[in-house]
Amino acid sequence: MTGWQFWIDRGGTFTDLVAPRPAGTLATHKLLSEDPARYPDAAIAGIRHLLDVGPTDPIPTHLIDVVRMGTTVATNALLTRTGEPTALVITRGFADALRIAYQERPRIFDRHIVLPELLHERVIEVDERVTAQGEVLTPPDLAGLEPQLAAAHAAGIDAVAVTCLHAHLYPDHERAIGALARRLGFAQVSLSHEVSPLMKVVPRGDTTVVDAYLSPILRRYVDQVARELPGVRLLFMQSSGGLTEAHHFRGKDAILSGPAGGIVGMAAMSATANLHEVIGFDMGGTSTDVSHHAGELERTFQTQVAGVRLRAPMLAIHTVAAGGGSILHVEGDDAA
């Protein structure tokens, strides 16, 4: 190692940095993730502090080898429903497919069923149809779709998720719809055959909506960090527990970015302490993450986070929106 390394965990409440110096010693720093009166971004502020660089001075990037980061930016946006306004474009006749899904009851004995809030705020049906054997029954009606997409964009929706039947095998219709959406000015276009190229329209559609909903939030944050660190190798932790380059980091792989780092660290520390069966309890300020480890990292490919179904490789972690900084209240006049 010839330069500094920065290992950063950016949570919803606190940001923690561990930095191996070129000499081999470790430096640490902790600060609030949100403190706009003092700094625009906690990770960059922490790097400045450890390098003893002023708040307006350029960061000496030639002294930095790599920055590795786990972030709950996407997790918290999902928990608090503060992602990008999103429209779903889907094959005509299937507008309610993601709402109906598997007809599951969240609480089986409740007489009044409250379904999780959908991430997309508008559904646009498009005339198109391809059979499972690849026969084009109806080519995409782009002329009829264009005014509907234009109206959505004019209403402030800047992200679109496109899910067509059998597109995981025959994606040409999705590509044509995606090209139209980009031409109309949508900044985020997520196509299901790229996001989750597997059969079954419901999980593929759900994952595509999540990607469209979260990727703009994530991209803005990644770009903000990258602008301050030109030329520095910037890696982000994915939900699966592996690292990826900043420009490959996208919404569907970022749901458990922060918690995944804790699981990897727990597994490493358990092995060092010769512990073989451990339970992880990671309470942050915004959310709490629970996991277990019995010799190998457990992964799942289909899960539910904050009421949202998702199909993507990720570590088996149960996340609830109750952290150390959560404020609880009791509803009802007769509450004791």
C-alpha cells in the first residue's frame, strides 16, 4: 500500500470511517450523516478531516489509493418512501399485475387488509404482445404510448420502469419503448430484461420498479462523491456482499449495501474468535438489521424489504424501520 485507503459506512444517522494510513496504522472518525450547516456530505467531510484538508480546499487525491463504501442511501429511501417519482409501463391488460401479485394477505387473520404502498405512482399500458415462443402478436404501439409518456414526464415523473410479457426472452419491444422514453427526456429508464432477465412477470416487474425508483437517488449520491475524488478508485458494497465500481452501482443492488458490510465484518470477526454460530444485531439510527452466520454467508435471490418484493442476489438480512433514533407514538385516546 502506497497511499491512504478509506473504508466508509454511511448510515442514515451516522457515518463511520476507518482509514489505513500508508504507514500501516489505522485512523478512525465518526460524524453525523446529515449536517448541512457544516458540510454537504459526511463521507467527504470525514476524508477531509483525516487528511487535515480544509472544507474548501481541493482533496489531494494523489494520496488516496481507494475508497470503499457501504451506504444506506437506497435502503432509507425505500424505508421512508422518498425515491424518485416513477411510472410503470406494462403490457396492456396487466396494469394491476404487480398490485395483485400472488394474492397474499400480509396478516392472514386481519379482516381489514392493508396492502403495502406501491412504489410507482402511475401505470401506463402499452399495446404490445409477444408469445412465450417469440411470435409477435402485436407490435408496440409507440404512437399511442408517446402522449401518455409525455404527460407523465410533464407531471414531474422522471423515472420509468418498463415490463413487457416474456421480455426476458424477447426484449425488442422493451428496447423500443426505452428508446422512446429516453427521447422524451426521462433521466432514468429501467428495462426489465436488463434489470432482472428471468421468467415470471411479477418479480421481474417489481425489481424493475425498485431499480427505477432508487437508481436516480443513488446516482446523485455517487456522482456527488466522485466529483470530490476525481481519479480515485471508488467501490461500493452491494447487497450480495461484494464490491462493485461506482458506475456499475444501481438501485436493485443497493438495498442492503450498508447492512451487507456488517454481515461480512461479523463473519470475519467470528472466524477470528473461533465462533461458528452467531447472530448479528445491527441497530443504526434509522433501521435495525438482524442476521445469522453458521460458517458461510447465506444469500437469497428473492426477498421482501419494507413491504417491497425484490429479486436480486443479496445476503439474508431482515431489516425493520426501527433504529436507535426512531420516534414512537401511541395512537388512540384510550391508550394506557
